[in-house]
Amino acid sequence: MVEYGVKKITTNPRLITESEEIVRIVDGRTRKTRAFVIPSTHEKLVERLVREIEDREWARRKKEELENAGHSGDKEKEALEALSEAGMKSVEEYLDDTQG
């Protein structure tokens, strides 16, 4: 992995487009990571990770909706918590079980 400052990337964007490594973009003043640029050779892995993150967010939102609606459905909340930890495969299995 290589690391560049935001200013360096702004003045020379080819550092990203020509890189075959993961690029970490860091704010020079705060030293905070602002972004990662991952080469397209890792596309399948990135798609899987994004899907899992989105599924966990979906489960978190559904849990909040249940809590805000005032449901006492502890079973439903527990199921959503478990799904948020398990990832996409379990979400698909859970939805299949509840629909069929």
C-alpha cells in the first residue's frame, strides 16, 4: 500500500490511475485517512465487502425501526442483530425462510 496526501493527488491524479497497489489518501494537516483507492484487480472482493456492509446497515436500520415503532418484538430484534453480524448469506437465508 502506498500513501499520498490529498494535495499531492489533486496535483497529480495519475498517481491513482496508474497505481497497481492500494492507495491510502491522507489529509496532510490532520493525518486522517480520507479514502482508499483499490485497483480493479480486487473488484470481486470489494463487491462482496460492500454487499456485506450494506446488509449490516440494512439490519441496523430495521432494528432501529422496530425500536422506534415501539414493538416489543425481542425475537425480531435478536434476529436482526444476528443477521447484522452474519452477513449477506444469512440475510438471504433468513428472507427465504420468512417468505416461503
